[in-house]
Amino acid sequence: MKNRKWARAAKASCSAASDPFPAFCILLSVLLFSSFVAGCASPSEPYERKPPTPQAVNDLAATRSGNEVLLSFTLPNEAMDHRPLSAPLTIQIYRDFEPPPAAGRAPLHAPANPTLRITIPATMTDRYSDQGRLRYTDALSPDDFAQHAGSAAVYTVRTLVSPKKSSANSNAATVSVQPAPGAIDDLKADVTPAAVVLAWTPPKPLTDATPAIAGYRVYRAEAAATATPENPLLKSSLARIGEMPPGSQSFRDSQFNFGATYVYSVRSFAQYPAETLESADSNLAVITPRDTFPPAAPQGLIAVLVPAQGNVPAHIELSWAISPETDLAGYNVYRTEQAGVSPTRLNTDLLLTPAFRDMNVQSGHVYFYTVTAVDSSGNESASSAAVSGDVPAERRSTP
């Protein structure tokens, strides 16, 4: 209302003014219009008067992988006054070394003035994001082990939108400062009929402070068929499937399926009084076992002549020992009438039992038989030892 009264007054003044003052009237009108528009703005529209202070990270986690520390945490999405954070955050990661807490004492807390380790600019945050969490890898150097052996590395994190408005310290995450053994770099995998065989060379010590290897742990995960060592495409996390004593250089995995794709890793480990430290993963070995191994040849083949009885003509009964193969699909029977000549298969479909009746024989002939075994992958064994079946010529009665 006040602005409207000023507008009416300005109009009256300009109407009463003489010709020498048109510029003054125009300027006065512009100023009054600007004041009117500003006064009509909605008082409920938000107006940010200062940059927000992010809430503190509260789920920082730190784990060892060889001589690297894997840090992960969730970035805050609200400020301290509960306003949403729309701008990307700058991340500051701090690291300090402290004596480990004595047994029964409270865990270590973040120092009041932690030491800045690295700053990740807001423009690079996306490079470290993975499935809603930010992940960063920090390396422990030989100097860290030399100067702080037996200590604890204490990590904290702060985030900020403005340099003057950083969050409070996150929770403290700690790892021990002890050297882990070196990683294997020549892991190989081969397939045998009964196992996937892994082989490796024990790694050499990285430094004089590298501990003795206490053993090896074998890990396996199933992967997509197109997996490669550079892009393993795991269907699940690597799971430990075995442990071998120090000095070992091989492992047999008999719990596998032909046709599946597996990724293997072997980690050496060292034993400390308070913990066991593993090396980083070895080079990844990716393999898809294929069953190209034929079953063993059947054993114990025998041929028995059964003379003609009534309307049943003479024939030869074959039988052999049951094959011990776990993936047996069936058997094939072959026959020839001349040694050294390629035999002919007698059965159309695989035989499911170790027996066969040859009804297509003629008197006065000698037949040679062999049997093979076939597995579920279609691999056929070598032929069994040949046996002969003799069908005597029929005796003609004299008048």
C-alpha cells in the first residue's frame, strides 16, 4: 500500500511539473517501480545467507589388503541444519600414527588436530564412488613400517562445501602398522579329469622387515563366461576354499563343475602375536574347465554263445564290468569278422547297462567284439580288449 501511495504521488508531481523536468520524472518512476517489484517478492522464498556445514561421516571403515589400506564411507547428504547438500563435496582424508590401545582399554579416537593425508577435490569425487560409497586406497610405505612398526594408523575424514565450513571429524578407523608378505605374481591354473590344479612360486621378501610366510590361502569365485584376469566379472566375492602350509606351491580344487568359469587367487600370510596379515591378491587365474577327458576303457568283456532253443535262434551274449566313471552316459558295442579291420557299431542308442545280445549272427562265423564307454560330455573311451564269439556251423543230418 505504501508503494502505491508513492506511485500516485509521483504521477501527480510529474503531471504538475513543467516541461523542463521530464528526465526527473522518468528517473523517479523507474526507482519507484523497482521498489514496488522488490516489495512484492514472496517472503517465503529461501535465501541462503551462508555456505552449509556438512554433517560428519559416521561409518568410516579401514581394512588391510597386503600393504594397502582400503578406506570406505558414505558421503553425507545433509548439512548440520538439515538442509540438503546439492553441491559436490570436497573430501579431506587424515592419517596419524598412535600406539595401539592396551588390552581392555577403549579404542583409539581421532586426534584433535589430525594430519592431512590427501584432499580429493569436489570435481574428482565421482572417480572414487562405488555403489553409493566412496572408496580410497592408501599405501603403507617401507618408511612407515620402519618408523611406526607396531603402531596403529588412525584414519579420519572431513567433508566440506566451503573451505571455512568443514564438517567435524568422522569416526576413527584404525589398522595395525605391520608389514604383510609379498603377493604371488605367477599363479597358473590347469584342468585334470578330477581337479583344477593351481601352481605358483613363493614370493620373494620385499624388504628385510618382511615376515616369514606362515602359509597360503586359496580363494575362488564363480564368474561370467566372458571373464578375463583384467576384467574378472565376478558373480560373488572371492571365498576361501583352502589353506596350505608354508613351502607349498600347488593346490588341487576337486569341488568344481565342468563348464563353469572360475576366478582363483592365492594369498600368502604372516602370523603376528595379535593378528594374521594376508598379502594382496595374487594375479587372478581365470579358467573354464572343459571335459575333454575320455572315460577308462571297459574291463572284463566276455562273449558266450547261446545255442538255438525252440523258436529262438543261436546268438551271442556279451557282458562286462560296470564302468566306475561318475559321469558315465552309456556304452557302445562294436563287431568285426576279421581282426585288424575297423569294426561296426551294433547298437543305435547308448546302452545303459553292461550287457548286449547279438541276435544277428550266422552259423559257421567267428565274430570279434569290443566295447567302449561314453561320458555325459560325449567323450568316448578307448576300446576294451577284444573277445571272440564262435558260432559253429549247423550239422546236417544224413538220410
